[in-house]
Amino acid sequence: MAGSVDGRVSVEKIRATFTVLRAFGSVFTGHSRRATRCSMVMSLDLNATGRVTAAQLQTMLLEKSHVARQLEGEGNFEVFSQMLSGLDLALRTELYLHQLADSSSFGMGVWPKPEDKQRAAAAFAQLQGAMETLGVLESEQRAIWRVWAAIYHLVRRGPAKKIASRKTAAMGGPK
């Protein structure tokens, strides 16, 4: 992440970075509302007076399979619920998400209480603001939502399960 203003790192950009990482890399579990599935290493460059002049954040998604398979009682990545509750109707329609029930499969878009859905919608607005702070254009955000909507539709339809079955069968395992 590069985010210096007049030789100083912008606190807003650092906060925005963590907002984005939380949405795309955290899940709800029985033990934590925001269990991260990312490994992160942050390095800060300091000047002679001890002020932060640069920051770099490296991340690695540790649990890629979490989209298609979750443990009992776990949700999916927060971005799915946030996106499903926070997208405006026009974009929901464009992405074929407008007719989905509020309680969906795979821990995506599951809101036990109405206030949970409201919180997810507010978090989505915050996510969009964070992306804007980081310089992600609206057209680029729309492209990101298209990709996540495609993932959502694929997982709901089950190809991930079919692919896993084929791999197991190809390796001589149970069918």
C-alpha cells in the first residue's frame, strides 16, 4: 500500500486498507464475529524523528476453499453478506441478485435478525467508501462486484461440489 501525503502515511488509507481486508478476508464463526482467513505482514518506514513515512502491507489468503465449504456454524466471507444487503437495486438486477431470498445457502446473505442485514448494508457502504479512499474507481468496483456475484452464483449452483467430486473420483476415491 502506498499512501503518503507530504511524506507522511495517510491514516485514512491505512484504515481503508483494513476495512477492505476485513470484508474480503474475514468470516463469522462460533468463536469470533470476524475471524480472519488472511495472513498479514505490515512494515512501516520511519524517518529520523520517528514519523511513519511509508507503509507496506502484504497479505495471503490462507483459506481459499472457504467460499465453497464452511465448517458447521461458520459463515462465508463478510463481503458476500455485505454485497447482498448493500448493493442498490439497479446493480442487484444487473448481477441477477435481485430475486434472491434473504436467507441463502453457503452462509452468504444469511441475516438471523433484521438489524444484522442493516449492519451488513452499512458495512458495505463503508467498504465502498474505503475503496474510494484507496483510489478504486467506481467502474473498477463494479467489476469487482461482477466477479463476486459470479462466484456467488457458481457456489449456489454447485459446480464447486461437482469439481471436487471429479477430483476425488480421478484420484481413486469414493464417488
